[in-house]
Amino acid sequence: MSEEMTYSIEPYTLEIARLGLASKFEVNPNSCGNSDHFKEYLMYSAIQDNTSGMAKTHVILNENRSEILGFISLKATSLLINYGEKYISGSPALEIYQLAVNKNYTGQSIGTKLVYFAIATAHMLNESHLGIKYILLAADAQAVGFYEKLEFEKIGNYYQIPKYHENSNCVPMFMQLFT
């Protein structure tokens, strides 16, 4: 019988960053197109994004807070809808801007827990603070199947998500929370 892993999901703060755990964070190179990107994001960009309003990163730490098992960065965005040549509309969305799992914990539902955290966050925000109709992400090609199992769909021809240098080769996907 396997023992249930104890962990916490919490904001990635300067206090956690100073523990130096990000330098030990490694992603399975077979799970994404640029595994070094995620360590670099944690080490050099996540805290700045948190304080600048760009995104909020949350980490899953092990029980004794000595290792990052995975992380997710969330940001407000819009699902862009093309209505012909002259009109583009935006529907409110929460974007999974970054998501990565430590290679030592692949296959242990860490990624799924992080996606569920994003869904719960979207519902909580929608109930009390602001409207969110969709959850968006740009998936590495290798991760599309993972997200499809969680009911995300590839974005069709009439929809767009904001593109950045980091996600320009990724597959845009969405989950509709409300009809």
C-alpha cells in the first residue's frame, strides 16, 4: 500500500525563493519542448511577475518544504473571438501561463492537482470578484493529451489567445467554465 504524499500549494514568495529550491527544479525533457525554461522562469522571472502584476505563481512543496514538486503561474487574459475583418471581441479568462512538474514526481498527479487548483481559482474569482468564462493555456505539443484528458479543447479558427515569445510554437487550448 502506498502512502499518500503530503504537500501544500502556496504562493511562490520571496521567502520561498530564498530557500534556493528553484535551482534544483528539473522537468522531464520528454514532457516539453524546452525543459530548462521552467527552472529559469522560477529562478529569474516568477517573483518579478508576481510583484509586477503580470502573473501569480503558486508552488507545490513537499511536506518538509525542501523541494518544489511543481508550479503553476496564473494571469488574467481574454479569449479573443474574431467577428470578421473589423471586429475582435474578448471574453474574460484565466490563463495557465506556466505549468511544470518536477521530473522526480512525473506521473503522481501533480500536474492534475495544479490544473484543478487553476479551475478552483477561476470559480472562486468568478463567484466573488470578477467574471471568468474560460481557462486558457498554450500547451507544448507533448502535453496536449494530458490537457485533453482534463477536458481542455484545442482552440478553433475563430478564436485566439495572446501569443508570447515563449508560447509561439505551442498549441492554444481552452476550457469553458460557463455556457
